[in-house]
Amino acid sequence: MTFSLGIVGAGQFSGQFATLFQAHPGVGDVYVTDLLPERAEQLASAQGLAGTFPTYEAMLESREVDAVAIFTQRWTHGPLVLQGLNAGKHVYSAVPMAITAEEIAAIIDAVRATGLTYMMGETSQYNPATVHARNQIAEGAFGRLFYAEGDYVHDMDLGFYEAYQYSGGEKWKETASYPPLLYPTHSVGGVLGAWQTHAVSVSAIGVVDDRADGVFDKEVSQFGNDFSNATALFEVAGGGSFRTNEFRRVGYPSHIRESRFRFFGTEASMEQLATVAFWQDKKGVKDISELLEPKPTMSPDDPSLQHIAPELRAAFTSGSAPVHDRSRLPREFDNLHNGHEGSHHFLVDDFVTAVNTRTLPTVNAWVAARYTLPGIVAHDSARRGGARLEIADFGDAPDA
């Protein structure tokens, strides 16, 4: 069984996923559309896709497309997802799910009403540290988990200026000010992807930017945002807490590892830094760095990555880590590029399998809400001077 797919957005990220979707045996024809038609034509030509559509609306009206995969700018996902679901299409969405609680609620209502597949492609779900922590939690190795930390530390100087200029055009500074806490899923999802709980309240602090280059300037920002760094402390259901950092001005080698995690339990703990990771218990310390280290599947100098800033290329080249179980993946993926610490292959397979078997993907709408809404509330908390705010929960998926 196969289905046809429409790629929405032909930017730097989507081309890597177009290759994987097209190679998956569960996908038939792959199409593409973009606000800049020449980008869609270039991607279709370079990868031999089935064709292009002049607009997203035309793609949704077509009977040739069964599902859509959205790779557009971060704040556009919610409305585009709703359009797709209401047009009868299954939807894969890049992160974040949405930028308001109302958009999240509407997506969940649409998934429930239509019975269609929705999945958010959160890469931290398959970050090696999250995978290992998830396995250890399942085995009870931590004892009672009571605290965790998730960091997404990516300095603007390391590729983000170029990325925003590529996607934002002449007014790129207006969108480069995107609030860090509205892009929370790499840090929150990496924690909750292992720890089966959800956030119930938060207090957050934002750091006002002082670079004075027109980015993170309230007078310029489309979002009225001047925070470049932010920290949030969440309370979780069942007792315990976790802390996340979203940093865009930081002296840290994000091209080596941009997401990192720590988990603390009554019997053991696990800590990850840029190049090392450790498992610790009351008897001693074990270096688990090799277990969590993905091996690159392609060179950062590969011609297909020429349009991507050198500092961002590592995110598109990483293979799998020893902790990853590749036995479930199609053999067609064995020699294809991977990315974001080995997550891309698993995300594509999750969505394709869910559509073809009509089962819930791991990061379904209800899980995506738990990865996304905490950041939205945290940003509100930071704007209110760290006020502790409650976080609503939409519950578990119907079949969970």
C-alpha cells in the first residue's frame, strides 16, 4: 500500500526529507509547492519528483495528493495544518505544531473529527540521549525519575543568520526575532519523549538581547520580541520538574551538538554535554558517549548541501547511533543521508507507517500538544516577569 505526498515549502530543510519520502516503499508520487515557484521547480527537477503545484490550495484540491508534509516558516504551521486536514489530507508538520493554544486545540479537534493522520516531526523524539533515557526509564533503571533538563543551544552566528536571510527575504530581521520559547519542542520533546508525563505549570525568565543589530528588536520584530535567550522551569504531573534552556546568543559549539539532556532519578542519573555523556549511579560513573554518537552518512561538502550554511550542515549528515534500532526501517534507507543525530529516517518511517496502517504515530496531535504548548505558556510567563502559570492538557490520544 502506498500514498502520494505533497511537500509544502521547498527550502533548505524540505529537500532532505523529499529524498527520504520518495525512497520509502510506502510512498508513491511526491509533489512540491512553494510560494516561490522557481524553488519548487528546482527541487522537483533535482530529485525527479512527480511534479509541482502552483499553490498550496491547488495541491489540496487535487485528487493526486493523499497527504501533505509542511516545511514552511515556524509560525505558519498551525493554519496550514488545519487547511490540510479540512481538505481531507493526512498531515506531517515540521516543528512547532503551532504558536497559540487556540491553534493547537483546533488541530486536535480536526484530527478527532476527520480521523486523519497528523504527526509533528520532532527530531528529539529520536535523539540518541532521549532514546537511551526512554529505554532506561522503561527498565526502571533510574528508580523514580524526579528531575530532567533539556537544552536547545544554537547561537545565531552559527548558521541562523544565513537561514533566516534565505527564508525571510528583504524583511528577514522581522522574523529572525522569533521568540525562543515558541520553538520549544527540541528541548521539551527531548525530555518528555523519554519521561512519560506532561507539564502542568511553568515559570520562565527571558534575557533581553543587547546585540543591537536589528534582530531581537521589539521595534523591528514581527512578534514584538526582544528575548534572545530564555529559561523555563516546569512542574510535571505526578511530581517532579524539568528545566529547559532556549539560547540564541551563547558561546557553545551548536554545530557539534545543539540539543542535550540530563535525567535524574533516585537510583541513577544521566548527563550529556557537547562531546561526552555519562551514566551515573551510587557506585560510580560509566562513559556512554560512544553509545549516543551518530556516525555521519555523508560528507558536509556534499554538493546537495551547498546552499546550506556550513555551520548547519552537521544537522543534515548524521547517521545512526548504536542506541538506535534500525531493524524497523526500510532497507532503502540504509545508504541515504540522515540528520539531526539520526532522527530523520525514523520520523519519515513513523509517518508513512501511521498513514498506511491507520495507526497513531508516536508524536501524534496529543503528544505534539504536550511538546508545544508548554513553550507557548512559558513565553507568556517570561513576558510577565516569571509569573507561574498553569499549562492546560488535552489528555492522551484516544487509543492510548
